[in-house]
Amino acid sequence: MNEVPKPQKALVKALVSATPFSYEADAHFPILLKNIEMTVSLGRITHDNKPDLLVNTGSVYGMALELVKKNGYEILNLSPDLTFGETALMLFAKLGYTTWKNPSFNSNGRVETISGIYVNAQMEKYFITRTPPLERAESFLKNEGITLLNLGEDPTL
């Protein structure tokens, strides 16, 4: 049976796809709970130079989650009531990016705000939005070498 992806799983997949990280939505991890062998399923983000980050969209909790943590994994818990922006901010912060919500830029002596989230880490710079930015803002992003990730068109998010 194919499980319909939860919106958060689809969002994490879309966000991670722009980065050098890889995402597996349903990685399986064996645990032993009160002498009972079980397998839990969590999202898994991998990268060559960083430890894996497990993404829990609410399917694993209690002692099972504690046992996964005891195996040395770092876990990002995403509750279903988080907004698009909250999810993106939490995810990128946990991955080690610096984040800014609705950043501003200087255009012809005026400060303008761009609706969305700017994230960066070393040479990686992304701007995540659900609405297309104005032409001036898009031009600014391009000139600064910032990759625009417009997820507003994706109906699964």
C-alpha cells in the first residue's frame, strides 16, 4: 500500500532538494522496546560532511523516540500544526544554516522587504517563498547569487 505523503514530508523534500543534502522520507530504524524488536520510520537527511538528521513528522513518540535518540541520532520534530515558514526555519536552523524571515534589501536608496525566508551557510544562499517576488527583489537575489526556491506553485505543500 502506498502512503500518501504528508504535506510536511513533501515540504521537507522540496526544501532539501535545493541543497547538497539528500532526503529519504521513510528510512527505517530498528529499536528494542521492552524486549520487543520494532522498526520505526523517520525522514533522514544525509550529507557528506555532517551527521544525519532524522525528521519526525509526529509518527514516532515516547520511548520509541527516546531509543532512537539514544542511538546517537539528532532529531527534528515537526508537529503537524507548523506553518510553511515555521517548518522551513526550523529545518534550516537544525541543518546549520543562518535564517532570516522577510529580509530587507536596499534598492535605489530605499529599504524593501521580501516576503519569504533567506537561509545561508558558507557559499550556499537560498531564498524560499510561496509567492513570486517583485522584479526588483528577484533581480537583487540574482545579483547576490541567491538561489530562488518558489514553492507556491506546488499543490502538495
